[in-house]
Amino acid sequence: MRYRAFLGAFCAFCLAAVTLFGSNALAVPKGVSYDDIVNTGLANKCPQVSQTVRGSIPLESGASYELSSLCIEPTEYFVKEAPVSKRAASKFVEGKSLTRYTSSLDEVFGDLKTNSDGTITFVEKGGIDFQAITVLLPAGEEFPFLFTVKGLQATTAEASDSINTSTTFEGDYRVPSYRTSNFLDPKGRGLTTGYDSAVAIPSMADDESIRKENVKKFISGDGHMALLVDRVDNSTGEIGGIFECVQPSDTDMGGKAAVDVKIRGVFYGIVEEA
């Protein structure tokens, strides 16, 4: 019985090692059912390339390439708070995500283009490229924002004929409004539907104090992202690394000013010929 228990524990350890350190490790292992992963958070995890992989993927001149199956998983959130005094500077305060298991972007894809100066640009074209997230600060204030990479155009800082562990993509992307045109606020006001003003106080509909709450706007912002590649498997085309981005928070369709939100985490993708 002792040997049987030891053998079972050893097999479990080997299975975990293969899952964690395999060259093609998956966030959700094959063969599991929906019941095995529901409410576990595994479906929100990105695959990871083995830590021991440090190769490079050459990009041949004249060939077309794309970055597919791009998964971007946030792990840390920071919100820029206004200073308490005029002499102090604004700083990012770490917050906690209130969004359960639906924060990662997945199956994002786009073209990899070699520019005339030798740099490489990734142009995002589609995928599950946005998620609505809310962050809670220690003081109790909540900040919703739309985490996205829509239209991301990220370029390497230096010329290169390959993607390796020194490659860093950096560029801007578009951040659409957190709310859509058909959304109604608690007083039934919206951009294309609903009331023009709060029904309880129609005489104040044009008052400047509440005008910004009555007049809804679809406001888009701009974000900036850096993707640092630190793992490359040239046999499979997989790459992995860490990312950091700064983008605006929700404005409640023009009702309040946006604040900067900094997001950090990990990413995974596959480089292949188009």
C-alpha cells in the first residue's frame, strides 16, 4: 500500500511537470470537460511557452507572416490618482480586479510587416480583442474600463530579421467607449434611446450642472502598449512574454473625466507564414 501511494503521488507530479514545463504547455490541458474548468479560472489563463526556450524565429525577406492565437492576460492593475496637494505628483495606485475570469483577450490575430528601415510592425486585425473590467482601489472607489487592443500598431525599436528574446513591440491602439449607444443609465437616458433628461426634473434639462449627464457621447480614447518577448520556440513558432499598457478609463458616456489605467500581465502568440 505504501508503494502504491508513492507511485500515485509520483505519477501526479510527473503529469504536473509535463503540463507546466512542456515546450507546448497549454493553459487548459487536453481531455478536460466543462465541469472540470468551470469556476476555476483556467479558461482565463493564457498558454505559456517553456521557460527553458530561448530561440529565434527568422523572418525571410519577401515572405508574409502573421501573429495568430495572441492571448493577452492581465495580472496587475493600477489607476492614476490625482495628488492630494499641488506640490505632489500624480501616481499610479494598485487596485484589485472585480471582474471574475473574463479579463483576458484571446484569439487575436494580425499581420507582421517588415518596414523599409528593417523594423517589424504588428497590425492587429481582429479576434476577441476587448473585455469590460472594473478595478477597485484600496479607498473603495471603482473604475470600469474597456481593456482592448483594437487597431494596435506596434513596432520594434530596432531593425531585425527575426523575432527573438530581445524583441519588443510598442505602439498605440484605439479604446472605444465602455458603454454602447443603446445603453440606458439609471434614469433612463441614453445616446440613441431613452429620455433626453431626468424625468423627475424636466425644468433643469438644460442646466449646466447636469447637462453632461443628459447629453450622452460615444467617446473613444487612445492606449499605448509594449509587448516584451522573453521566450521563443522556433520549432513551433510560439512566443511569450510580458506586456504593459496605459489606457483611459470609462467616462460614463461623457459624464465624468477619464483617468489613466495601467495594466500589466503576460501574453502568448504564434508566428506563422500568412
